[in-house]
Amino acid sequence: MSEEHRETGTGWPSPAGPERPAGPAGEPDPRPDAPDPDELSPLAPVEPVEREDVPAPAEEPGAAADRAPVSRRLTSAGAMIAVLLALLGFTLVVQLKTTSTDPTLAATREEDLVRISSDLDSRERRLRQDIEALEESQRQLRSGEQGRQAALEEATRRADELGILAGTLPAVGPGLEVRFSGPDKAMSSTRILDAVQELRGAGAEAMQIQGADGTAVRIIASTYFVDASGGGLVVDGRRLNGPYTILVIGDPATMRTALNIPGGVVSSVRDAAGNVTSEDREVVEVSQLHAPIKLDHARPVS
């Protein structure tokens, strides 16, 4: 056997090409580029291969349908909130545009505004006192032993108050004596009615108007004033001639302030060449009475 046959171990010549180095069985191939035998084994682990072009799994048809109502609900809620915010903004803008300052108060002097504020404070104090008195009356009426007596006293007091308001009872107390003088235009029924309303708003509790000849008429809620032909006034069917004097019971300072408000009664009478004077009185007697009003239709509920 030749040397070549012994090197191949087969007894046959090696084929053309690089020869396989000899070595013991089971040892790795010493060539640097030889493949690893473990990699060629069918039991070797296979590494996962990343594939960028693999399409995502198809979504089930019901999933998109489930998400659609949620999206629609969110969209509806957002639209509702937007509408409410728009309405709120519109309301605020309209309110700001429509809020304006009274031109009469804007032109009023500072001391006049102070008097008006004092008048309002006095009226608030009177109302609070009335509330406290009514609450006290309520407590007394609810008490057991004094209930009957308190009810009788309360009924008597209320009857007196209603009699004064209705003009069926005379009244006395502190107040003002207001005198109107000048031409008939300055003492028209409109200006006298404005004076009566200003006095009522300032807390007047009882009033009567008197003409130059001493004829007097009690002023109540239903009293009317009409310009008479040939001059003068007709008050509740009775004719009065000027100058006129109004006797009023109430807080003098508050009522005087109400009459002297810029653009009010005193100012309008003076603009018509007339004059208004007011004098405080510690005791004012309103003695003229008004006939009781006969009710034809109204009756108390039993």
C-alpha cells in the first residue's frame, strides 16, 4: 500500500481538492472556517428570526363595533359641554351689556347719595324691627298660658293699625308739614300724587291734604287726584284750592330727604315756578277720617 493510501485510511487515493487533516476520531476539525458540529446537529436549538414584513393579525369584526359607541358617546358629551359653555358665555356677555348705570344717580352729588344711602339704611332698620316684633308676637301666641291674652292684645293692635291705614281712625305722632304754593301748573295733580308716593316710600304711616279754605281729605291707598276745571284739585270727590298742605306722620328726616332728591318733587315744582316747604313737627295730628269702604264682592275665607 502506498503512502497516499495510508494517509487517507481507505486504501484509495483522496479526491482532488484540499485534503482533510488527519486526527483522532471525535476531535473537531482544526480548520478555522470549518462549521461547528453542534450547529449541524438536528438537536441544536433554533434561534427565532425577526421578520419585519409579517402582517398583524386581522382584528375581529365585533371589536371595532364595540369601540364605536364609546367614541360616539364621548363625542356627544363633548358637544353638550361645548354648547353649555357657549350658552354661559353668551349669558354673561348679554348681562354685562344690559347692565347700565342709572343716569340720575350718576349725576347725583356725593352728599345726595349719602342721604339716599342713609334713607335706605333707615328703612332697612324699620323693616328689621317689624320682623322682630312679628316674631315676638308669634312666640307669645304659641306660649301656653299667655296665648289667649297675647292673642287679644295682638288683635287689638292690628285692628288699630288697619284702622289708621284705612283712614277710619285718627292718628298722632312725629312727622312733617309740607306746603305747596305757586301757580296751578306747579301744583298739578301729577306733582301732588308724586309727593304722596315719595312720602309713602319713605315710610309715611298716615296723611291728609288740606286746601286753602280748610277743607281736608284723608289720604289712603285708594285716594285719587284729578285736576279740576278752572283750577284746583279734586281729591276723592272733594274739591280743594291751593295752596295745599299735607300733614304726614313718619320719620321727618327720611321723608324730607325723599322729597329733596335731585329731580324729585321739590325740583319739579320749582322748575314750574312753584315752591315746596317742609317743617318738622314733634306732634302731627291726622284727624280727618275716611268713610269705611263697603265690600260688595270680597268676603273672608272661613
